[in-house]
Amino acid sequence: MNEAEINEQFRLLHQEIALAGDMIETLRRDHRAAIDALRLDIEALQRCLATWHPDLQERLAAVREEVLQHVDPEAT
């Protein structure tokens, strides 16, 4: 392989890495937006439920403790 071919391969590899980095940034932004949307939905649901169930915070804390003891968040 001559020097021109090596330089071309290096240029293509550099371009591929740059594109992969851009894709990762796009995915990161999309995931952050999805997480933000979920947080807003959860907050809206909690506020709605709080109007129907004034003791929501206490009940939610109890359920959260139970879930923490019995559910592995990393399990598939």
C-alpha cells in the first residue's frame, strides 16, 4: 500500500469516526428529550393523582420502598 492509499484510508477512517460521534450526540440528545418528557408526564400524573388521593405522597413512599426491596431496576 502506498502513501496515498494510506492517507485515503486514514481520511475515510477519520470521517467514519466523526460521523459516529455525531450519531452518538444525536442519540444522547434524543434520550435526554425522552427522559425529560417522561419526567413531565410523571409529574403531571402525580399532580392529578394528588387531587384524587390527598394521601398520595405517603402511599407513594410506601409503594416505592416495597418496589426497591422486590424489583431489580437493571433486570431485563
